[in-house]
Amino acid sequence: MASNENSSRTVPLFALGVGTLAAAALALIAPDLTSGSGMEGMPMTHYMGLLAVRQPWNLLLFMALPVVLAETLAITELVMLLARRGDRPAPGWVTKVSHWAGLLAGPVWVFIGLHLLITAVVPLTVHGGWRGPADVIAVLSYLAGGLPMLVISLLEAELLGRDETGRRRLHVAMVAVFLVVAHVAMIFGMLDPAVMGYTPTAPASTQHDMGSMPGMNHDMGGMTGMDHSTMMPSAAPSK
């Protein structure tokens, strides 16, 4: 019996370890995913700029994947809670989906967190590229969502929690925390930075900009007479 229990713990623990190491390696060697062509003609937070560039891949990686994992965890958690209240076990496939979604969530956020810290947060801070309080709140709230997801992965690997009941309670709490900070990020990320005091400045070649990096000077369909005074500063010097 003890041998079976040890074996059941070894597989998810190994999967979590390999997945986390692979995610960290990819985050360090991947090309900069925060640069490219985004939405021009209006100031926006770097949160929105990140989702706007490299369509649809950034949207899928930085928004759809984390949200799908979180919603999967939330829904399966509800199913299991309702099943326990009815004094019957949840379907086996529900438990497995929840378990593997929880194990995957941590490595996914290791990649996202490391990559954005290296390519966006540090350069923006060093070069003064933040666009006011809304910008900072949006990006940092988004990154904070990785912490509860990492805790959930550790719970699924049975590295946290003294017993099953304690792990389930903490699991539910972490899903709730993620949903809260994720929605804070969405709200402030979609806000016009000017609402919280940001004033666009002249273009600066030293600014790191997730939404307007080199190659942003597009004609936008050849339309003329457009007012570009509100376009986001470009990180590329004019030629």
C-alpha cells in the first residue's frame, strides 16, 4: 500500500519538475515576445500592448491559456465540492482533469513570469517607460496571478498541505485569489492610462515598449489625414 502511494506521488512530482525546468529554460531562450506591431492611434497600457502584438499568438499564450487553466480548475473544483456534499465521489475524469490542469499551471506561469520580467518589467523600470499608475497596476497584478498558480501546482504534487482536506481548502483559496488579481489586471489594463494621470511624452529611443517596438510605423491602410498625435511612443529612432 505504501509503495503504491509513493508511486502515485512520484509521477506528478516528476512531471511538475520537468515541466517547470522546461518552462524556465524556454522563458530564458525564447525571442522577445513583447515587441511587434500593436494597436496604434491611442495610448494604452503595456498590458493591452502585450496582447495586441503578434496576433493571435500573444493573446493565446498570455491570456487564453492562463484563463482556460484557471477556469478549468474553478469548474472542476465546484464539481468535486458538489459531489462531496452529495456523499458521492466526483467522476474520475473530472479529478484527473483538475489534477493535470493544476500541475500545468505552475510551469506555464514560470515561463510567463520570467519572460515578462526579463523583457518588459525590468527594462520599463530602468528606462522609465511605465505609463502611469494604471499601467503598473495592470502589469504587476497580471504577474501576481502566477503566485497562486504556483501554489496550486505544489499542492497537486503534494509538496504543500498536511492532509487532503487542508490541500483542498488551500486549492480553492488559490483559485479565488487568481481570479481576483486577474480581473484587477484586466480592468486596469483596459483603462486609458491618461485617466490616472499619464501624459504622453515625446518619443524616446531608450524606452522599452511592449506595444510599439521597431516596425511600428505602419500606413494603416494608406489612410490620410489621420491625427497621430496620440500614437504611443516608438522605441525605434526615426529614420
